[in-house]
Amino acid sequence: MSSTNKQKDPLFGPRDMKLLKTPFSKENPIIVQVLGICSALAVTVKLQPAVVMAISVTVVIMMSNLIISLLRNTIPPRIRIIVQLVVVSFLVIIVDQVLKAFAYDVSKQLSVYVGLIITNCIVMGRLEAFAMGNKPWPSVLDGLGNGLGYGIILVIVGFIRELFGSGTLWDVRIMPEGYVPNGLMVMPAMALILLGIIIWIHRGRNKELQENE
Amino acid sequence: MEALNIFIKSIFIDNMIFAFFLGMCSYLAISKTVKTSMGLGLAVTFVLVITVPVNYLIDKYLLQEGALSWISSSFANIDLSFLSFIIFIAVVAGIVQLVEMFVERYSPSLYAQLGIFLPLIAVNCAILGCSLFMQKRDYSNIGEVFSFALGSGIGWLLAIIGIAAISERLKYINIQPALKGLGIAFIITGLMAMAFQAFSGIKL
């Protein structure tokens, strides 16, 4: 791509760094843009599925951003949603088959949530907001940044829930012998409350994100 | 009897929002007033009741292993289930479009109520999620699938109206500024999910 570019942008300039960095905090897809909550909460009972899910979503966002960005001038605007859905579901089928082949246990735990990456709003949101109007390379970086921003929240929630809910991390026992697992942590309710607390802390530190109605 | 059991179970125990977190995005974005949440909830229920049985028939007669044997016995060992994601989402998007056109033509008043929500629903994870759960759980006939879809829709409707009613009241409460809006919405949903856990174990 860069060889055909006349003005020779640097392959990784400061603007690209910004694309990677903002999704971590200021524009985090989950806690600021409120996208893709469904899967974020459901797969975080243990750390391992959370990490696998984060990687899968990152791969899907990057690849779909790349494909849509390459096609962006040929897609008629009226049918763009359908085109995007087809591209995303094609990628998700590949991810699902790869997981079934190489990580069968995790794929069983993730169950329907792998398929639900298709309707994950982060993917569609990035396609609409970024890939439809930008060149392929920035789109890939944007996908990577948003995927990792999504992943970091999953890992934090998964870490807390597995540590206190099962007393383990990555299925290795961490807590001392006498620790009684906190059953509430593995319940769906606690995932919601934990995410609420993360948002609370994040907004406490970033005053400009607070909602004043 | 089994169908009734599935119906009750999918409203209260396997609630789409409180147990599986499906459709959270539109749930958090829309649930500001009871009226709009009612519209969205009805639209979701409506689309679920149509798409899930259609996807069931497609899954049963086209995609499952051996499903094609009704055409010719030589197709009996074909397994197309890896295609289910793309087929299901295509069916959902197509039916949402059809429903939108149909409602616009025959019931303008319903269209005015649901209109703006219908296009959003195509990418609502509750719809696709419901179809995927249907595939996973192996319901034995279309009546059970229908009651599952209806129950899930009503459960979703209940949840979204509950949160909307609470957030209407929250306007008058002095909440810590960092917790306002999204943060408190999550915590309330968590508390509601705990309340719904009291239903677990109910069996007719």
C-alpha cells in the first residue's frame, strides 16, 4: 500500500500511535462508547475464555476493518450494512472453526458468544465510523487499538472474577488452601456491578467524561 | 406442558438480559423513558417470534447434519452447520427489512411506534443470540421454539421497562457525579439480576 502512496506517509507516525492509544482510556469501546457489552460480561467468569475472546474480537475487528476499508469506494451506501454483516460473519465463521480445531475446551465455554461477535457493536461501530472513510493501514491500527481496549476491560473483569470467584488464575490455584470461593462473583449480577465500579473509577479520574444532565 | 415450562423459564430464569447479557447495548442506550423502552421491547419481541422459528426450520431442514436427506438420500451425510452464523444473520436482516416494509404498509400507527427501532434490531445481539441458543438447546418441535422466542422477548421487555422505570426516578436523586448515567445503570442492572436469581429453580 505504502509503495503506491505518493506523499510517503511514515509507516508508523504519531497519528497512528494516537489511533492505538486513545481506545485504551479516553475512547474505550466498552466503558466510554458503551459498545459490545454483551460478550464482555458473559465470557469473564474465568480469565482464559476472556483472553481468548479478546484475541478473537481483535482479529475480527482488524480483518474486517481492512477488508471494508479496501472495498470502501465500491460499496453502494444503501446496502453497506448487509455487506458489512456478510464480511464480519465470514470472518467469525473462520474464527469459530479455528477455535473449534485448536482450542476446543475454550470454544465450548464461549458457546454462542463466538457467533455473537457478528452483532458485536464494536465491530459494526468501527466499520461505520472509521473503515468506511479511511485508508487500509490506519483502519487496521484502529481495529487493533479498539480490540485491545476491549480486551483490557475483559481481562480486568475476568481477573477479578476468577481470583475471588474460584480462587484460581488461568486454572492455577492462587488463593491459600482455606479460602472459601465467593459464589457471588461467578453469578452474572456481579459482572454488571464490577463493570459499574470500573466505570465509576474511570470517570472519577477523567472528569470530562462525566454525564451532567 | 413442556412448551409452557420453556415459556416461564425463558422469561424469568434464562432472562436474556440478566442471565446472558444479550441486547445490552440498545438496552443501555434506549432505556431512558418507559415509553420508548416499551416500543423497543415490543419490536424485539415481534422480530424474535418471527425469526427464531424461521431459523429453526432452516436449521432443521437445511443445515444440520443429515438435514438434507429429505431431498435425496445421497445428501444424508452433508453437514452445513458451519454456515449457520451467516445464514442466521442474513435471515434476521432480511426479515427485519420485510417486517419494516409490511408494518409500514399495513399498520402506520404501529410503524410510528416501532419505526425507528426496527433497523437497529438487525444488529441487536438478543435476536441472533436467541437463534443460536435455539440451535444449541435442541428443541424438539416448533411449538417449543415458538414459546422460547416469545418468552425471551417478554423477558427482555420486562427487563428494559424495569430499568427505564428506575432510571426515570434516578433523575431526582443526587448521585455522585462519576457514577451518574452509565455507572449507576450497570449497578442497578446488577441488583435487578440478583433479584431475578430468586426465580431460579422454578419448574412447572
